[in-house]
Amino acid sequence: MNSPFSNIWFSALATVITAWVCYVNIDQLDDHWAAVIYLMALALNTLCLLRSRRGASTDVTDQRDNQNLTRQVE
């Protein structure tokens, strides 16, 4: 799983960029657009975190399966 969305650093970067954009443009944005940007960032970060956790647990499960298969073959 080499998707950039599975990387927790991508999630952190998305958070920093979104926070910076909101901080710089907060005076120019009305409340509606600030809320939309915040919710989009929250959704993106949630997606990244869920995919990274699912990928990590899948990797561990695959390693266990491979070890079990190796033991059965021996």
C-alpha cells in the first residue's frame, strides 16, 4: 500500500497547510467558507489516519500469515 493517503506525514502536512491558509486568510473568508475549509481538512485527515491504521494492521496480519505458511511448509 504505497498510496500517499496512507502516510501519516501526508496527514500532518495537510493539517499544517490548511491551518496556515485559514490563519492567513481568516479576515478575508466569511464564516461559511472557513467552516467548509475546516471540514474538508478534517475529512482529509480522518481519511489519512484511517487508511494508515488499516494499512499497518494489514501489514502485521500479512506478516503473521506468511510466518504461519512458512511453519506449515517446514
